[in-house]
Amino acid sequence: MKKKIIAAIIAVIAFIGISQSMFVLEQGEYAIVKQFGEVVAIHDEPGMKMKVPFIQSVNTLPNKVLVYDLPISEVITKDKQTMVADSFAMWRISDPIKFISSLNGSITTATGRIEYLVYNAMKNEISSRTQEEVVSDRTGELARDITDTAKPNFAQYGIELLSVETKHLDLPYDNKESVYKRMIAERNNISATYAAEGEKEATIITNEAAKEAAVLLAEAKAQAEQLRAEGEAEYMRILSDAYNNSSKAEFYEFVRSLEAAEKSLAQNGNVLILNQDSPLVDIFYNK
């Protein structure tokens, strides 16, 4: 009986020892193994792990991307205007040893440090921009600059700041209307300037087109006059050639006399008054 009791006690002790020497690390966790308060091992791969029972203890820290929602705060722009910022930070523990030694492994202490450093970076970046520049930012440049400014300050804590994103960055409620009116007036001024420049450019183009058209018209008229002069010269040459030939000269004299008679009849009805020396007399009376 004693042997059975001793065996049972040994089995219980062995079971407890084995259970105390093994632990399971879940996905997305760091396992921090400590011995007499000192970190002796860090595990970041999930699975079954071993430790010295009763001597070593295990704590876990998150090994994944964490999100901290920063408190809504007011910031001042370069032109001394107040804006309300509502943003969040994405971060992770990159060096558990530094995280434990500098922040005592506390997530609460870490988020307090994130809040302070990110707010300072946001304040510095927004204070270097005018209110209009902040409001009109649509490319995410402001968020990237805030992240780049704050990121180097976290290495000493074993923290990697991944990004700072803005959920809401707006004017205080009582300032919105006046600011929007001013921005609308400025946009209208810019629009008027563009319109004036466009009208000026249109006038220049119209004047240049009119000038070019006048030059082309003058050249066309000059060419027409030249062609007309050449045509008349050709006509006179043909007429001269015709009159140099006696048979052709009589025919042209006959045609011209008929044309003159036609014009006279058109003016005087059916009455044709001829001078006895007129060539038409020869035609009609065969003189």
C-alpha cells in the first residue's frame, strides 16, 4: 500500500512537473520566458514550448498589428487657425526586450507614449501648413508626414509605428461657415482671373486670325487682278490677231455690229435708228 501511495505521489509530481514545463504559444503572440525576473528567452513562433518548471515563468505580449484610437484634440495651423483632429495609430511591438525594459511590458504605458509622440508630430506638421492646405489635402501627404516625423521616436521603446491615419480633420463648428465663405470667395477670384486670361488670349487669337485673313484676302485680290490683267492682255492679243486677218476682221466687224444692234433694240424697243455711215447699214442694206 505504501508503495502504491508513493508511486501515486511521484506520478502526480511528475504530471505537475511536465505540465509546468510545457506551454502553448498562440499565433500572434510573443512568449517572454523569465527566470528570477530576468528575461532568458523569447519565442515568436506558435506551437508547444518548454521551460524549467517552478523556476521559469512565461508572459505573453501581442505579436500583431495593434490600433490605438487617439483622443480628439485641437491643433493650430500656420495661419493661427484652430482645427479639430480625430485620428488613430497603427503599431506593433518590434523588439520585446526593449519594450519590456523601457515600458515594463505595459500596453497601457505604450499607448500613452504613442498618444504623446503622435500628437506632437501632428502638431508640428499641421503648424507648418495653412488651414487651406490642411483642408484641401486629398493625397494623404499630411498623414505620411506625421508618420515619418513620429516614427524615429519609437525605436527606443521597441515599437514600430506603421502609420497614422486621420478619421476626421475639420474646423471647429463655429469657424466653419466663415472659413468656407472665405475659401469660396478665393475660388471665385481665381475663377475670375482664369476667365480674364482666357478672354485676353481669345482676343489675341481673334486679332491674329483677322490679320491673317486680311493678308490672305489682299493676296487673293492681287492674284485676281493679275489674272484679270493677263486675261485682258490675252483677249487683246487674240483680237489683234483676228484683225490682222482680213477675213476674220470682217467676221468680227459683222458680229460686233449685230451686238450693237441688239443693245440698241433693247433700249429703244422695235425702233433701230442708224447713221448712214454705220456698219449696220451695210449689213441690212447690202451697201
